[in-house]
Amino acid sequence: MSLLEPPADEHKKSRAMIFTMTAAFIIAIIAVWFWLRFYPEKKAAEQFFNAVVAGDMTTAYQLWKPGPGSSYKLQDFIADWGPTGYYGPVKSYSILKAKSPTGSTTSVEIRIAISPYSPMPTANNDPEKSQKTKVVNVWVDTKDKSFSFPP
């Protein structure tokens, strides 16, 4: 290096790298937050539907957590989710989407496809069985992970 050559400006290069790494880190944090945002509610739904698929209606009813003095009794629950119920028989399920419903700050709406066949049929591999698949919306309370039907 001679006296006429200016020194390399490493400060500008390192500053650009710091800004780039900070921006990448912030984007990664936001992506992870969106990916894990409704994780506890999805896990509660998985536990509930695993109990329903297994036919363990008392455990599923306990996971539903009807409030004290609720008019939704075990017989009503079985009439909805049991093998001969409105939604039953449930042999397989797939969580489609979880979102925060409009106007609610304490609930998460989970959209689930339920099927009377195991494994879950798709329109590509078995169109006749896939027509029996129902899409159900349930709400999960964020505080106690209790379930309810949307209003």
C-alpha cells in the first residue's frame, strides 16, 4: 500500500452486513411466530380428535370442557360426535386451518376435515369416499383450551 492509495473502507462493508443480518433475523422471527402462533390450540384439537377417533367419548367430552351448568351434556356430545352421531363416525381427521375469528380475542377457530374412513381419502385417490368428508369449525378458548361450536 502506498501513500496515494486510500485505505479500504471496511466499516461500510461491515455495516451493510450487520443491516442484512438484522433484517434476515427479524424476518425469521416473524416467520416462526406465524408458524407457531396457534400451536397450543392445534395440539388441543389433535388431542380431542384423537380421542374421538379412538372412540373414547368420555375423554373427548372432558377435553371439550363444557362449562359448569352447561346444557351440553355427555348424551348431547355423543349424539354429535359418537359413532352414530351427527358428525360421526369419525375415523380420520385433518386440521385444515387455524385463525383468529373476527371480533374474538379469546378464541381460535380451527377448521377440520373429518372422514368416516381411515386413512383420510382425497379427491385424487378415492373421489367417492372423499365426498363423505365433512368440514367442521370448532372454537378453542386460548386460556383453558375448551371447545365450543361457533356462534
